[in-house]
Amino acid sequence: MPTGRTLPGGTGTAGLAAPWIPYVAWSPIENWQLSAGGIYIFEGAVESGEAYYSYAILKHSLFDDGATSIAVGGAVLFWGQKLERSELSDWDRAVIPGLFAVTTIGNENNALTLGLGFAEMQGGFGLGFDGGLLAGIALGYEARLSPQWKIMTEHFSDVLSSGTLHTVGLRYFSGRAAFDFGIVVIPNGAIDLPSGTRMPRVLPVLGVSVHIG
């Protein structure tokens, strides 16, 4: 989930989320930040078809006094799945635009984040979100346990459907690097894997990022 903060001008971050999705974030000048990431999935052994997922986010900080940060931004998600029907092959593509506003109250040791966002979704991706307009509210919390460790939580809900996502984890800092260990809970998930089994509603999350600049 985006926070109300932006990276200092002239600095960036590169990393892996989940941990198979590479991403980068860069602040060319103060108060502006561009983030992007994605993954390409090759056809599986059960001929599930190739797929890709990528996104880009532009965020602008409106206010930051060290105790409260407010930012607005826009996001676009590109999603595609190769469909295989008998002798026909085609790509089912979706472009999902969105807008958000977010505020973070607190500092690097203890902070609460509140966000509101709107997007036009093509289907619910099996996460319990309805297709069409998505009106999401988000809540995040972070607290430093020691100089090296933070506890972090993120909660997202669509007010127009039953879809929710919850993430709880720990972040470990070592020099310029940070490592994430946690779980994501998808209470209303209904995703069938190519093997025919249902994806678990509680999944592990691992990530690593490196600060640049």
C-alpha cells in the first residue's frame, strides 16, 4: 500500500516482492515518486497459458512536516492471460486505472497510514472483489521494535463488495537493505490453481529491497 511519504529526491529503491515480482521506485525530484514492477509467467506444464502482470504508480507529496504526510497519485495495472481454447489461442488483456489519496501520521518509529482509492476493475481476480468500480479504503500501521526490526500491517477493503486483503509481517534492516517476512490473508479468495487445487487463503510473503542513492 502506498504511504503518504515519498523518497528523497534523487534516490530510489529496487527489490523483489512476494518474492518473485521485481520492482523499482525512483524520486527524480523532491515530492515526486515513480514506481513500477511486474512479472511474466511462462506456460505451465498443464498448459495454463502464459500470463503477465505489471503496474506503474506516480505519487506526489502535497504536505510533509515530519509528523504528517499527505500524498495523491495515480496507478495503472496491466494484466494479461493467454487463453487456449482447442485450436484457438488469444490474449485476454485488462488495463485497470486508479486514483488514490493517502496520509501517514507519525514518524519512522511509529506511524499510522490511512488511504482511499478508486479503480475500474475487470473482474475480481478471484479475491472477492466485484468487477467494475472499486472503492477501496486502506489502513496500515508500523512500529519499530528495535533498530533492526519493525512490525508492519496493511489492511485493504472494497466498500462495494466483500473483498478484503490483510498483511502482517516483520521488516529487518541491514545497512541499505531491508528484508520482509510475513503473511497475506485473503478471506474471500477463490482462486483455482492450474493443478486444480484451490489457492490457500493464507500465504507467506517474503521480500527484499535495497535503497539507492
